[in-house]
Amino acid sequence: MNKSELIEKLAADTELPKSQVSAVVSAFEDTIVAEVKSGNKVSLPGFLTFEKGHRAARTGKNPQTGEPLQIAAADVPKVKVGKSFKDAVNS
């Protein structure tokens, strides 16, 4: 399911216009990104938790030549799946 299919499904389930559902989905995405970018954790208990992680600088290797190369440190998004979501998928 892609974003447009999700919007169509939510619009059908809630009987709201697709334009309103699309605006809510976009606002949801923008809010999650902005909060995680600023270092805040966003938790939807039992479903998902979004947070900012840090990956330290390290030495890797070029897979074609085998030469060592430096990989820079980076901030990365982390997503954890909640227990009730896991349970629903496994049942």
C-alpha cells in the first residue's frame, strides 16, 4: 500500500473527503519529521515510537576495491514497533 492508497482507504473508512485525509496524513508526516529532527521522541503507545539515533564515525571498505574509507558520523531516524502491533501481526 502506498500513500495514495492509504489516503483512499482512510477516506472510505472515515467518510471524509480525500483532500482532508491527505492534509491530515501530510501534517502527521511533517510533525513526526520535525519532532524527531529536533531530538524529541514521538510515541504512539502499542503502535510505533519514532526517535533520533546517532551512528558514530567508522572505517569501512570499498566493496569493489577493498580500500578502507572513512564513513562520517550521522544522525539517523529510529522506529520501534509496539507490542500490540507485533501481537496483531503475529496472530
